[in-house]
Amino acid sequence: MAIISSPKGTHDLIGNEGRAYAYISDTCGLVAAVYGFDPLLTPIFEANELFARGVGDATDIVRKEMYVFTDKGNRLMALRPEGTAGVMRSIIANKLYATNDLPLRYYYSGPMFRYERPQLGRYRQFHQFGVESVGSTSIMADFEVILLAIHMLNALGLDNITTKINSIGKKEARDAYRAALKKYYEPHLKDVCPDCKVRYEQNPLRMLDCKVPSDVELAKKAPTITEFLTPQDKNDLEFIKYSLNQYGISVEVDYGLVRGLDYYSGIIFEFAYIPPSGKDYGAIGGGGRYDKLVEELGGPSLEGVGFAFGIERLYHILNEEGKLAHTEIKDDFIIIGMSEKARHTVYGLLTTLRADGLRGIMNFEDKSFKSLFKIAENRGARIALILGEEEMKKEVVAVRDLKTQEQVEVPFDQVVNHVLVSCRHNHECGCGCDEEDCDCDEHHENHECCGEEDCKCHEGEEDHECCGRHKHDENHECTGKGKGRGVNCKKHNTEKTDTNETK
Ligand code: AMP
């Protein structure tokens, strides 16, 4: 029978890749939470009209890339091509704006769908993590979300971030700029690509973003938005640039920057990661301010600002740059039952070890020792627990250290304890190493004190109430190190604040 392949432009997330996606999304979520953002997760399909009105009829996304279908109730629906419109729909439908606690701060994560030509880093189903800050006209809101984006990237271990910003002004500025662009492009219309001919009529700003080489050259000589910006728009750009510089974040003002969604107005921005090798990974994500979107979708007059990261792009960068090793999980043990009877005997051990949080499997079928040890090796297991006829008779389990190949016989009633002690330095670590003097913060934060003299655990020395995450590094000072760079240590941070306040 013919094999069914996954739809063109989609990909399966298998094993560690799936784990890495969850890690990227969770890490961004933890940083967003510190900034006061809450999740707002919307359906992956919505009324087609939401995107036609929200994202814009003239955008490539709505014109060419939407997955539109009629459901059994004859409603025209669409798979979401982006996250902002759905979040705005929810804010309006649930009257979330009826509060004086503005701006609303929400984040989302999940799959998006665009019928694009698949290529490296460009898929038809891809994932985004995004945030929206809705209900403030202050430039502080723009600054906050840009800073948040950079802190998320830092928390993922990416430091060399290039941030490009521009302003596309308010409607009046854009209208005047559109007219100027039309004037500029008019004599060249016969030479531009068919898409740009449509863009010329519907939204000439999008011509600046065309990837066709001859159109790229034309765009270079096109007038820029700068001359149409108001002094306020220019001040806003300067404010963002100056404020980010204050935090050591360099920003490039790029007057040619436009973004593919019609709802933007005012500040827009884009992030890229430039590794020490200089390799070009393309844009990680971007966003900007939207002033009319909520109103156009039937809500009150509220401005918002937000951005979205492409998780595929982030995964690609983190993987290429070797920054995902700690998300790879290895097994602690493998149980090898040499017969059906042995496997039944030892199943309780498997359950107990798993209940204790150790990761491992048992063979369900008879296989050769060689292939079972190969499986253990592939899964990175630390020890093998072997039960054959001989062991059953003696009521012992043969415990083999798969690194040193040393093997000992351990009585049934002592085997759980033996395995727990052997795996203690490894099991919650996630750094993947077996070293007892490993410097991985996670490793030392999470394991219980083993009582070893050279253990870095200072549990016994502490007299304050510890948050349990920075146990080993603290003498009441958060190191800020470790997964999430300290952001996931809520209790600890609160304690620090409390301490400062009482000083
Ligand atoms: P946008 O919603 O177009 O502003 O895109 C934000 C980010 O999502 C981009 O910078 C990419 O990282 C990612 N992205 C957009 N389209 C795709 C796609 N078709 N495949 C993979 N990632 C995408």
C-alpha cells in the first residue's frame, strides 16, 4: 500500500525536536510572565472575515496564502495565518478591555498556516510565539515589548541580536508616502513582477519588500518614509533607540523596513541573530504598533503593539549554534528481562523507579543481549538492570554500569535504593553529563544532598527558606544563572524584593 506522506510544507516534530519546541515556547512564556503577560490561546481556525478585515485584503497573506474552507454549516473559515487578529477578536468578544488595567498583556504560542512556496525555514504550517500589549498609546509600551523580545532571546542563550526599527507613521503619513511611491514606480510599472503590479494598486508599500532581484534594486532607489514622518514619529524612533542603548542593546534604524501585514502603523521592528561566524539566519521575528485593528474588528478605539517569533527559525538557530544540548533527555536505566517470567517479576521495579522520577524502559520481547545493549546505548542509559533465570533463583538483579561496564549483583529488596543512589547525580539534571562535579546549575539545583564531601550542595549551611531552585548557588543572592536566567525563580525574586524593601 502506498505510504501517505505529510502534506507539502509541513514537518513532524520528533523526539528531541519536539522537546526543543516546547522548551523554546516555555522559556519565552516564563520571560513574558515576569513582564506581567498572561497566555491567551485562540483557535487555529477562525471566520475568514477576521483575517480579511484584520490582516488586510491586499496583503500577500490574505490574497494568496490563506487556507480557506467552507465548513459543514456553510461558513467560510480560515486556518489562522498569524496570531494577532485572533487575540484581538478574543479581547473584543470577551470584553477584556473593560478594565482600567491597561495595557492588556497577552502571549500566545502555536501553529500558523500560510500557503507559501516551501523552502528552508519557510513552511506551510509553522509555529509562532507572540505577544500583544493592547490599550496604551505610550511609546513605553513599544519599548517594553521590544525589550521583552530581547530578554526572551537572551534567555534562550542568544546574545548577538540585531534589532532593526523603523516608523511607518500614522495614516496621513502613510497616505502621502503611498502617493510618492506610486509616482516613483509609475514609469517602471512595465518592468516590475506581476505581484508588484497588484501591490502597486493595492498597497505600494509592500513593493519595497519584494524579493525579486530587479524589484529589490528598484526599491533601493525609492523614496523613504522619513520625509513624511511627523516630528513625534521621529521622536518616538529616537526614544526607542536611546532607551534600548541604555540597556546595552544596539538598534539600527532601517528606513526601508516594512512589514507584511497591513495593520501596522507607527513603530515597526524586526530581530535577527548574528552569530560570531557571521552566518545569516534571516529574521527571527518582528512586529510593531497597530492603531486601528481593534476598531476595524468592531471593538473600541484601542492601540496595541506586539511581535511574533518564528519557532522554526529559533529552533534552527539554537540547534546550529549548539544551544539545545541541555534539552536532550537520556535514559537513566534499562531493564532487561531475559524471559516473559523475568519481565513479569521485574515490572514492579520499573514502575517504582518511574514513580521516583527516573526515566527508563524495559524490553517487552526476547531479544539478544547485543541488541538490547545497543538500544540502551542509543537511549543514553546509565545503568542496565538484568534479570535472567540465574538472578531469579538467587533473588538478585545484575546491575551493570554502562559507562564502566562494572557489574554487581544486588538483592531484590535493595535494588531500588541502589539505582536511586547511582542515578542521583544524573536524573534531574538535563545537562546530559555524568560528572559528579559538573558545574551545570540545574544539576546542582535540583538533586537532593547526597552527603558527599565534595558535593556542591550547601543545603546544610543555609538557614533561610530557600526557593529550591538556586539552592546551591545562593547565599541569599540570586545568581541569575541557570535555565531561564533566573526568571523562573519567582519565589526567590520575590524574597529578594521583599528584602530590599525592608532595608
Ligand atoms: P510575520 O508574522 O510574517 O511577521 O512573521 C514573523 C516570523 O514568523 C518571521 O520572522 C519568521 O521567523 C516566522 N515565519 C513567518 N512565515 C513563516 C513560514 N512560512 N515558515 C516558517 N516561519 C515563518
